[in-house]
Amino acid sequence: MAFAAGVLMGIVSFDIFPEIIEQVQVYHFRSIDVMIALVVGFLVFHILEKTILLHSHSEEHFPSHKHPHVGVFSALALAGHSFMDGVAIGLGFQVNAMIGALIAFAVISHDFTDGMNTVSLMLSHKNTDKQARLFLLLTAITPVLGAISTLFFTVPAYFLFLYLGFFAGFLLYIGASDILPEAHSEHSSYKLIGLTVIGAVFIFVITRLM
């Protein structure tokens, strides 16, 4: 997870931002627009995640008030989020193959966390193991469905431009506020710090070679 956090930072810094800069130069888009999209992307996923967590934590303080439908609703929300992750992969490939591949790597890294969250939310709200497995399968399938859906539509260059900013904000959020803290949740070490640096350097080298 420490390595993956560095990878996400590298993708944003060495692949997505250079592509944004190139599109500003080619199409003369306003740079402030994409920065607004970045902040919106960061805040949207921050609000969605914290809203789910706050509701989950409030339920934990009242064990008698735990209801299976709350777990189902939370799992469906995560599945919807995973579907949009798949759409993000497909849109990335509409920009170019390299961005699509790197976004796919970032999404796959993040979706392991989504899977764990799906199961923990289902079980903590008294759903059965079978139900948890079914929703875990749903969360695993929805990114594939989202990516396939982009085969049936294309989007204007300006929308892809804003999408890159929005998704950069999303990657910054999950890297800095989700995956990296989780990597250090048990204990911090120079090894973990080094792995994060290696992850960023790895993407830098890959993008320069390609």
C-alpha cells in the first residue's frame, strides 16, 4: 500500500498533469477550469467516503440499531463508485493508451480497499457471509462493466480535459488520505517511506521510457 501511494502520486505528477498541460497548449483551454475540476474531484470523494464512514460509526455506537439494509445501501454505494472507476479507465483510454493503462493500475490498487470496505460494512451491519460475498463479487464486476460502457460513447476533448483534472483530484485523495494512512496505520518505518518514494520514481521512469 505504501508503494501504491507513491505510484498514485507519480501518475498524477508525471502522466496526468503533463497531459493536461499539453491539452492547454493544443486546445487553448483555460487552466483554471481543470484546477477547479481537480478540487471538485478531491472534495466529492472526500465527502462520499466520510459520509459513509460517519454513518457507519454512528451505527456502531448503538449496536441494537444495526440494520442489514444499511450495510446493503453502503455496499451499493461502493459498487456504484467502482462502476465509475471503470468508466474512468475507459475514458483514460480515450485520451491515450498510456493514461488508460496507468489509470487502470491506480483503480485496481484502490479497488482492493473498496472490496475490504464492502465486506466490513456488510458484516458489521449483521448481513450474512453469503450476502457479503455476493456484494464483494458485485464490487469486483462493476469496474469491468464501467470500462465496457465507454466502448459505446465518446466524449468531447473539453470534457476529457476536465475529467483528467477531476480524476487527478480523486487519485490525490485516495493516495494521500486513504491508501498512505492505511499503510502506516499499524506502524511507520523508513522501509514504508522508502517504498512510497520508490513508487513515485517507478512511474517517473516508466513515463520517461514510454
